[in-house]
Amino acid sequence: MAKAKFAGVFAPIPTPFDEGGEIAYGPLRQNLARWAGTRLAGLVVLGSNGEFALLDPDEKEALVGFVREHFPADRPVIAGTGCESTRATIRFTRRAAQLGADAALVLNPYYYKGSMTDAALKRFFLEVAEASPIPVMVYNMPRNTGLNLSAGLVVELAQHPNIVGVKDSSGNIVQISEIVAGAPEGFAVFAGSGSFLLPTILMGGVGGTLAVANVLPNQCADIVSLAGEGRLEEARVLQLGILEANAAVTSRWGIAGLKAALDMIGYYGGPPRPPILPLGEAERSRLREILRQAGALGEMEDVEGGR
């Protein structure tokens, strides 16, 4: 089985809810059409920004199928399929494949942290990869899981022909560099945050799966393309320019900030699902100013103008 090719900037999309708490499929379809008009390489559904941990199993399946149906077929849709048990992860990964997902982004189990040794995690990922009909990407998200997947473990996993990449959200550029150095050619290393997109690309990564790409898709895509063309000063300026907006929709205000930002730029963000609280007015005012400074409030004008 040849390594599949994944590269560029992917947006891990939020799940939109209406005021009654149900998935808002109409606004989601409109969001998908607008993202399709940007330079995003593809989308991730059921990532951390998708509030996957707060969704019912039937909602997860419906979302995967809906996003794949309403996003251009020539651009990949990656589905988050990680569950706490190997059995459940395999089952959902197979179902995501049936629904049209092009790859599975698999978060490691983390509830029984004391038992999640490298040996246990290696067996988990290898068994999922063996059973999966679609390529598997490893998802390292220590901020949420409380566990960091070491570079050594990821390099071992990268030897499997159906494990094609990693989204590393650790922020540890040394670890990311070690993965690039040790993994076989063709293994896709993705930055898991816009805050270290350019450093990841410069060390040999191929792209990013970034919350801020929902809000600044073209700027993020330009960082990757400029770096690839050797226009590093231009890429550096863009990287510095997205830092505050990236923090606003990740570490500072999280999902509530991301959804509020989408509302402000003309997409549908809507409310987060409880128990996550929406932003207050003071935070919204500050967020709007951050988006203005980053150029996000004008990004949709560029898209609508056909740029």
C-alpha cells in the first residue's frame, strides 16, 4: 500500500449548532461553500474544534457524510475517528470510510493514562491502521489528552504503510523536527497550530491542520506556498501576523472564540454546545479588534471578489 499524499493547509471545522442545540446543517452547507472558495487544501471534520467529544454517535456519522457530500470531491475530507477503545475506533473508522472520508485522524486513548504506555499506544495505532480501509493520520494533542506521543513512537508508527502522517499539536518544534528526521519519505508531518506553521514547514513539514485556518484560510495557505517558493521573509511576516488571531481562537478563548470569530467574518459560528460557554461582550469586542488587525474582517471580501 503506497503512502497517500496529504499536504497544505486543512481547516478543522467547528460543528455549528442552532439556538436549540441541534446541528445547523443549512448554515454548515453555506460555510462549506465559502471554504471551498478559499485556498484550503481540505477540511477536517470531528477534530477538537468540531466539539467531537460533545457529539452523539449518530451526529458524528451524519456530519462526516454531510461534509463529504457538500465539499468539492477533489479536496480531501479527513474525519476524526479516535475513541477510547481500539474496537470502537476501528468500527468508527470503517464507518467514516463508508461515508466518504478520505483519511482518518486518530486521537490516542487517554482516559486510562497510567496504562497508555508506548507499547499500548503502538499496538492501538497499528491495529487501527491494519483494519482501516482509508489512510490513518496520528493525532497528538497533549493539551487535551494529557499525554504526549513521543517522536520515537511516531517514527515507529510511520513505518506502517497505512499510517501516512501526523498532526502534532504539542508546539514542540524539536519533537516535530525529530519526527521529520526519523520518518520515512512521504510521511506527512502537519503543524497542529498556526502558531508554529512556518517553523514546521521549514523543518520539513508539509502543512498544517489549524483552527485559525477557519478564519484566515488564505493567509495560512500563503505561508506554506511562500515558504515552498523560498520567499521566507514574506512568509515570516505572514506568520507573525496571524499569531494573535491564532491565540484568540485556540489557547485564549478556544471554541467559543473560534465560533464568535466566524460570526464576525460572515460565516456561521453559532453557540458552542454546553457546558462550553459563549464569549461575553468584552471578549467579543477585543476579538473583533484582533481580527481587524489580522485582516480577517477583510478576508471574505477577497473571497467574494473572486481572488
